Amino acid sequence: MTRHFLTLKDLSRSELVALIQRAIALKKDPTGPQTAELMRLRTMVLIFEKTSTRTRTSFEVACAHFGGSSIFLSPTDSQMSRGESISDTARIVSSMADLIVMRTSEHSRVCTMAEYSAVPVINALSEDFHPCQLLADLQTFFEHRGNIQKARAAFVGDGSSNVCQSWINAAAMMDFELRVGAPEGYHPKRALVETAGNRCKVTTSAQEAVSDVDLVITDTWTGMGQENEKTQRLDALSDFQVNQQLMALASKEALFMHCLPAYRGQEVSAEVLEGPQSVVWDEAENRLHAQKALMELLMT
Ligand code: CP
Ligand code: NVA
């Protein structure tokens, strides 16, 4: 059966832990003989309906390291922008290519791609979830702190963001506490929070969320596709900036994460982003290693 990766929950807990360990090993030894052939004579097609720096680069570099070729279809390149259906596109692309990586708006679009594709489909970000980001973020936490089980993490800012919602899945799967500090109107989907049981708590206080946590996370206040709400978002979220004052309430050893791109002076201060607790550059680099481990899992 063709395996897809649309949310973190497409992996079992043990697969996720093994994938993180594999990503750490691939980072230490990227040239092992087992890796060079994975994509030989195989092609990855990236169908991106939104812009990207890290996700596109990391997938294309991973594919090149694995000996494969890749094709990038931006919104203006494919016939989907002129109304060709996702289901037709999935059948056609998967009859020629070996892996589809899709970045899109509604989560249902990547689900439809997977439904009609004969080859694995990876969600490279939808409005609801960004699971590839979480692979890299979990790898980063493991590298710095050994394990995340029983840790305490806080997501501060737009709790309805795809990154926050993927952190909720991670908390349920990896058994750590995630507190979401977000204003009314910017909370994660209630049904999703409920799936995490006591592993996820939502509060309207940023201070309460970060109190004594081991990890503070944020994301842009205005995600891709939300540009027309920018003024209202900056206003609603203005008390939820991660700055040194807020970080001082977390544990002394707390790490700071941000998927990037970051907007200094909005969701995070420049001091925190560039400061000693920030591991954002590791997160970005780990996109490459974690997605290599994901490709191995789906392609072998
Ligand atoms: N974090 C992330 O997904 O970055 P890009 O939008 O640059 O791919
Ligand atoms: N939440 C952000 C993540 C960017 C990587 C967005 O969707 O734009």
C-alpha cells in the first residue's frame, strides 16, 4: 500500500522516534553507502501553491544527495492554476514520478492529491498542518536535550497556525505537555486539542503558558494567504510577542524555536531570535536531515 505523510499521525510513535534517530545519524554521516542510491532513476515532483525557501531547498537537496532528480511546479507552472483538478493532476504526475511533495492552502487539497496518487504524497504545509517542520523541530529538541517525553513546551502567538496545530499532534504522540498561549479568536481547532487529552492546554495568557517550560515556540502572526488580515492580526496578537521579558518566565535552560521566516519585532524580538536560547538555525538545517529520513521511510 502506498504510504503518505499528510500529518504526523501518519506515523506510529515508534516510527517517529526511529525517524528522529535516523535523521540525527544522517546528519552525522550524510554520505553512508545506504543513502546514495535511494532516488537513483527516481524523480520527485514538488507542487507548490505557496512560496518557500527552506522546504523547497531541503527537499531538492535531499533528492540530489540521494541520486535522484526533482521537478518544481510553482502555481504558475502547472495547469492546476487554470482549473485542472487535483485528482487528474495526481493521476498524471504519479504515473511518471515516484514522490509528490505538495504545499497548498486547504488541507483537503493535499488529502485529495494523496487519494488519487499512486506514489507517496508528502504534505509540505497546508493551512492546518506543517508536519515536515515538526520532524526537524523534534530532531532539534532531541539533539539539545536528549528526549522530549515529559518535557513542558509552550506555543505563544497564533494558536491556529499550521505549526502550532502540528505541535499539538506531536504532544499527543510523544507524551509531553504543550501549553498554547493565544488570544481569543486565535486558538487551535477545539476538536484537535481534544485529541491530545491532557497533553495540550489552551490559555489566553502568554505568561501563564511559558511559566517554567523547557521550550518556547512561536510562528509568524500573518501566515501565507492571510495577508489581507495583517493589520487586525498585528493588533490582536501584540501582547503575545516572545521577548526577553517573556523568556525570563520560562525555565533558565529553555530553548526557543521558530520555523522561520521570522518577523523581528512582531512575533519575536531580535534579541530572542539571535540570543543564546534560540535554536532556529538548527531547526532550519534539520529540515534536510529529517526529510531525508522521511524519504527513506516512504520510498523503501
Ligand atoms: N519553515 C518553512 O517551511 O519555511 P519555508 O516557507 O521557507 O519553506
Ligand atoms: N504558519 C506559517 C508557516 C510558514 C512556514 C504560514 O503558513 O505561512
